[in-house]
Amino acid sequence: MKKAVLILFAVLILTGLAAVPAERFLVRLDRNVIALDKLPISINLFYASRNYLLTDADDAFLKSLPATAYTLLDRFPLSSKWYLLTPPGNIQSTAKPALNKIITELDGIVLVQTNLTETAIMQQTDWQPVLMDFEPVRINRSMVKAAQPSRVDFGTILNQVNADSIAWFIQQLQDFGTRNAHANNRLEVANWIRNQFLRFGIPNAQVELFNIFQNTNQYNVVATLPGTLTPEKYIIVGGHHDSIVFDGNDPLLTAPGADDNASGTAAALEIARVLKASNYQPECSIRFVTFAAEEYGLWGSKYHAQAALNQQQDIKVMINHDMIANSTTIIFVVILPLHMAGIASPGLPRAEDMDGLQHGTFSRTIGADQPVPLLICFQIQGFYATHRLDMQGLQGHLRDGQA
């Protein structure tokens, strides 16, 4: 009897030991040594850049790799918060943020371990923090191996677009009374838009400060759905959020700007809401941007486009929304730089045939006296840009792999 009890006790101990999960570590993997499609199913991917993968791993997996393939960062459960810090768009700000210990870099993005809050970090540095939640990114491994364009049922996603939701966004923006670039509420407007992206579940939404317009603080809003396969490549979906009245320069004059351009801002918000609600995870990153100070000379988009150029960002296409659906008969689709080069896209008229655009036509050389949509700021930096793209056209573009 005593022997049987001892055997049972030994079995229970061994069973308990076997049930203890293997210790897991937070590591940075070198993509030049281990490819994304070679990751074991048991490995969780948290972030990917051009040259690195941020993952968890157990000791057995790490022992299978050469020492040069990984950097050991921490072990789970983590003892403090981790943030990804993105450098500011201002090219003069080159110093790394002095926040506790900078653990490692991920192709320009700095990974920091600190117990500071996001607000405290923003008070100490102009680098933009995103708190890591370490929710694993889903990887379609068969897609990675095959390297084929994805086929997504955009019809199902498009069916989730809600007219009441869009109307609510527009009404809320109207209710500010004015969104003039000289009005005192411009930060309030930007924070409201940022809060919508946060409400959708996009935690990296941020206000982008710039002061190149008459030395005033202006605020773009930027939110990103990170790509799962090539996060360093971007599709930008945007529209300006400021408004103006041309009967004077008084910034306190009522300028609800429902058409110009709450409609474009609402489009960017609704696209973000629907994609996030659909749990859509794009191959490349989708960045949503609403621009400030457009009405006084495209200042928000100039700043963002120049910053993207300075950082050598890989922007595949910029999709701009301006005064959408204000015409019941014609939907304008202008694609740049194809049209600027005099090349008409299949099924679309040439730019010189498209008079009557709200911001002027493209039939002449662009100059200081030629007002143009904000996407020009991206086009002149060499980025592919599309203006007033309707949802059906967007679906076709994505399905055909052009974006």
C-alpha cells in the first residue's frame, strides 16, 4: 500500500512537471537569417519591419538558431511596459528619445521598455509612442510562401458601410461651428478625430503637430492599420478636416464645412471603422490621415508628404477624399502621376478633359496660382495618388492588386 502511494505521488509530480509550460522570451529575429514563412506555428509574431521580426520564442527554438539570428529582450510575463516610438516628421529632430533604456531598433522604430505613461512620454520627447499590447498578428503562411496577391471579399466589407455612421461623423464635425485653421478649436477638432480612431480600436492614433503655416501650431491626425506581410509599405487614405468661409478672414465666422470637407474626413473615418470592425488585416500598412490647414495652401499634406519623403517611406498609393458625393451625376476619379504624364488610366478620362473639379483642373502646368487637391503634395514627391475615388473603384483597385 505504501509503495503504491509513493508511485502515485511520483506520477503526480512528474505529470505536474510536464504540465509546466516552457519559459517564453521576447526576442528580435533577423529576417535576413530566418524568413517569415519559416517561423514555427508555435511562435507569435507581434511586429514586423523590413529587416526584423518581434516575436516570442521558447528556449528550444532559440537553441535551433545561430546566435546572430536573434536578440533576447525580455521574458514573459513582462515586468514593465513596452512602447514602439516613431520618429517625428521634422527632419531636424534626429536625437533618440532619452527614456530609461532603449532596448533595440526596428528599422528606425525604437523599442523602449519603461513604466512611464503615454502622456508622460509625449511630455519628454517628440517621438510618438505606441503601447505594445503583444496581441499576436495573424499570418497567412500559405500566402507568404506563395507570394501571391490576396483575394479579399471586399463586397462583404463594403456592405458594412453605414450611411447613418457617415452622417453622424459629418454632423459632429459641423457642430464645431468652424474648423478654420486660425480658429482656437483646431486642437480640439484634431483630438476628436483621433478619439474616433481610438474608439474603433486603432491604438496608435496620434495628433501630428506642425507649424510651417504662418508659425501657428496645426494638427494632422494619423492612425495606422499595420501590415502583416510588408508593414513598411503604406497605402494612405485621407482627406482634409479644416473648413473656411471665403467672405472674409474672420476665423470665428461659422464654417460648418459639411461638403468641404467633413464628407472626406467622414469617408476616411468610416473606412477605418469598417476595416477594423471586419478584423481586416492588410498585407501592407494602411495609414489614415486627416489633414489640417488645407484651405490656406495644402499645408498639412505638404508637411506629411515631405516627412514621408525625408524618412524614405514606401507609399504605394495615396487615396484622397474631397467633397465626396456632392455631385449626383458624375463621380470624378483622378489618378496621379499617370494623368500628370498625360496617360489616361483604362476607363478613365484624361485630366485635361476633366474641367470643373472643385479645386481647379489639371489641364495646365501646376504653379503657385493653380489651386489643386492636396494629393498633389504627394504626387510632387513621387508618390502615386488618387483623388475622389469612389468605393466601387477602391474595391476594384485593391482586387486588381494596384494598391
